Amino acid sequence: RMSDLPSGPERQRGPRLVASNAGLVASNLGKRFKKRPVVRDVSVSVQRGEVVGLLGPNGAGKTTAVRILTTLLQPDAGRASVAGFDVVKKANAVRRVIGLTGQYAAVDEYLTGRENLRMFGDLYHLAPAFVKERSQELLERFDLADAADRSLRTYSGGMRRRLDLAASLIAKPKVLFLDEPTTGLDPRSRIGLWEVIRDLVADGTTVLLTTQYLEEADQLAEEIVVIDRGRAIATGTSDQLKDQVGGDRLEVVVGSASVLPTAVDALRRIASGEVSVNADQRRVTAPVTGGSTVLVDAVRELDTAGVSIDDVVLRRPTLDDVFLTLTGHAAEEGS
């Protein structure tokens, strides 16, 4: 929290800021490059100690929105404030209360982990004694203490990303911007970074997360803003967005392709909508309501019809399904 940021002898220069308890508010942001709209009418609100995810494919406008909110770009339309400070009129004040981790690690591979954190402390004009203590705290928190005095050339990709995130926290920011923080990480490193982010939020950090990984937004964000071609097309919790697809899906893999028509007829008796078939995979999919009890009904109907099954599963729609429903194309097909 910014209130924890040292004042007096611990900060070398600059007045101490008194920021409001607001997290982040953006209203109708717009940005053009060479008359081409990149961000169009994007609004987002993040409460203190909350994670909001900007979800969309590459080129959707997520990074441009983050660059506006972190004062790296000025908007052509709309307004935004971070921790109560206008991002255009009070840009210096905003920079004092935020941390930013971009898509690519901003650390110096010719320095050690500890030296990198010291460098970021200098950029924030923090007192050396505070930086030394804070660096050790972050190295331990991010499981980098044993590698603290090694050159970054010996670090794995996951270690570099963790150090990059640690560097963005050197000044204890009120609001943290994570622009696709797990890009390029293996699944194990990605899950590990998720745990770190959850810990930060539990400590009261406000987070705006951009991601093209739908599972990541599902795991981390209390609220999700779906962005497509620079425009916010939907906002809601993960469950609210999933509900727009139409509820749960029952998927049944039958024993042989010859019984697919019989399986379809049987499942139509419990389905809440149109039943679809994938003949190559011997899979029948039916939209259903009623939760897990529908599994019992499905097995009973199929058994009565004489249909043998290899597998049956009830699943909630994924955010991939949501994106396809909202935009008419898959996430990876976005511009």
C-alpha cells in the first residue's frame, strides 16, 4: 500500500503523496494511431484490493489501454484516474503510486537479481537502506533468494518473470498493472505466478490484468472486461459471462458411431436446447439445466435406449465459448 511507502529519510527526494482510496476508473477511453482506432470507448473500474481482467486476443487494444492508464500514452478521448489522480493532469503523481509489468521482462540480464532491484529502487528515488531491506523481502517472497547474486543470464524464463514482478513492487505500489505477465511461461511457472498475484491481492494490492489466456482471467479476476478490436464488448464476472452462452453442456462419447442417432433422440428428452453431434469423435453434446443431477438422467435415458457409452461429462462453458458467442470468432482469430 502507498501508505507503507517510506517518507522522510527513507525517500531521498520528492513530497509524500496523499492519495485517495480509489483504485482505478477509466471512462470512454479512445486512442488512434494514424487515424486508425486502436482503443474505442473502453470503460473499466477497479476497486481497491480487487483484480479486474482485460481479456482479448493479440491486437485487441489491451496494451494500448494499459499504456494510457500508466501515463505512457495520452488518450484521444475519455478520462481516467488511478488512486484518485488524473492520468493526464497528474501524470507524475500516478507514476508514484503504480507498478507495471509488461509483456516482456524489463530487467537487465547483465546484472544480478539483487542489482536489478537496486536499480529500480534508484529509479524511484528510494533511500538505499529501504531498497536493501525491500529487495531482500521481495527476493524471499518470489523464491529468488538463493539466486539473488547470480547474473540474470543464468535465470530461467519463469525466474525472470518473477524478478520483473518483484521490481514492479519495489516501491509498494497501490495499483499494479500486469500486461500479459505469463506470456511465454510454461504451465508450471504460470500457475506459480498466479499464486503470487493472489497473495498480492490478499495484501490489498489493486490489480489490472491483461491477458489472452482465458483460463488466467477465469482464475484471477473478480470481474472481466472482454475487449475485441479496441472495444469493450462485455463486462461481468466469469460466471456471468459464461451464463451468456446458455448454461452447462453435457458431453457423451458413445461406444460406436452406429448408435449416434439413437443417442441424440435419447438426449433430446433432457436437453434444454439443440443437440449437436461430432461423428468423428462419436460425441454428442447437449445444453442442459439442473446441475449434476442431469448426469443420472442422461445415463438412465441412454441405458433405456440401449446406447453404450465410453464417457460422459458435464462441463460449464469456458471463456473460449464466451468469446466465440460474443464476437462470432475464436479468440486467436482476433485482429
